Amino acid sequence: MTLGLLAVAAVAGLLIGLSLGALGGGGSVLAVPVLVYAFGQSPAQATTGSLVVVGLTSLIGTVTAHRSGNLMLGRGVAFGAVAIAGAALGARASALVPGPVLMAAFAVLLLVVAGVMAARQLRTRRATRRGEQPPARAQLDDPIITFSPHFACACPRALKVLLTATVVGLLTGFLGVGGGFLVVPALVLALGLPMGLAAGTSMVVITITSAAALVVRAGHGTQPDWLLVAALTVFAVAGGWFGARLACRVRTVRLQTAFTALLLLVAAYTATRAVPALL
């Protein structure tokens, strides 16, 4: 690996890790464009390699979040278990899609993630200016389904968790992303977790879904350049470690604003490369 490629891996890996560690998601969507356009990997290779980067970074992030007390392991494992089926299905479907289509879908995903993050920031700022209180959320000890002393089901919450977990799994398996931009809001709205706990708990979900998708992909399709993947992973893990600590010192809204701008730039570049290949 040349010094130039190592420098690219360092910058990209740190950005991926910083976002995962500080925001609980978003950074994983950078891994595939970096592997394709900076390192010359095919879309199939890049989506598989991205799962390794995202999975290991999230695993380290899980340990860091647990040590800092920003993690609810049981809820993260339960959400991740529900998402496994979607991850397996997405991984199988990815092998059937041509590379240009895969990258075009990725460009759309980047725009959607940036749009969701931007809309969330605008709503938060408007609510803050008006002095509005955040909407009531479910309590942490409110169960979704209980069997004792009698069966009870908070079905709207259960359906929200099921649908979101399945979509997260599909995205993870199909495009090699973590889906944290969906996991964090789901953990906040459906499970009643505060934002800090949701960001940490999302690391558990991403670790599980990435591992499930990798198992399905093992032995199928073209394998990535593992040296490149390893370098990107090392820097992403380091970025995740710093990101988890940065979240305690820097206002989250500033991190989100900067990262949204970065996503828009990457989305525009990916679209300009992917769309002509489809024509």
C-alpha cells in the first residue's frame, strides 16, 4: 500500500469512526464510496469489506459505550436479533444486483440519510426557538410484550420495532452499511431510550447485523482486498474511540451539521460516477 492510499484510509477511517462513536451512525455509509472510488474496489468487494469495517468499529464502540454507561445491552441484542433475517435477505439480494445499480442505490441512500439528518436538525432548532418541550416518550421500564401475569402487547411499538429492525437488516446486508441513522431514532421513539443511550445501544445492533450479513456473504462473490479493509478498519476503530469521547465535549448538533454537509458532498460525487454507468 502506498503512502497516499494509507493517508486516504486514515482520513476516511477516522471520519467513519468519529461519526459512529459520536452520533451512533451515519459514518458507515462512507465506507463503500471510499473503497470503490479511492481504492478501486468493485461494488461487491466494497460492500463486503464495509461490513468488516462497520462491524469491528461498532464492536469496539459497544465496549466503549458499556464502560461509559451509555448502553442497554439487552435491548440492543433484542433489536439486533429481530434484524438478522433482514440482513441475511439483503446479503443474498446484493449478489444478484449489477455493480452500477448497487452504486446508484448507494447514492440515493446517501441523499436520504443526509435529508433525514438535516430535517431532524431543523425540527430540533425550531422547537428550541419556540420553547417547546420534547414529545413524551415511552419509559425505559415499559415492556413492549409481556406474558406474565397475563399476555399484553404494545402492538404499535412492537410493529415499529419490527419494521425498523427489518429495514436496518436489509440495508446492512444489501449495501454494507450499519443503518445507525435508522436504529438511533427507533431506539429513541419505540423503546424510549434517551439519545445518549440510543447512540451507544445502536452499536450492539450494528455489530449483530454486520456479522449476520458477513456470514451469509462468506464464500460467495469476489472477496475484497483485505489489507485495504484492515487499514481502514484500524483507523475507523481509532476514530470511534475518539468519537465516543468527543460526544461528551462537543454539542451534538454541531457534529450532525458538519457530517450532513459531508454526506451531501459524497452523495453528489457518488451520483455523478454512478448515474453515467447506468446509461
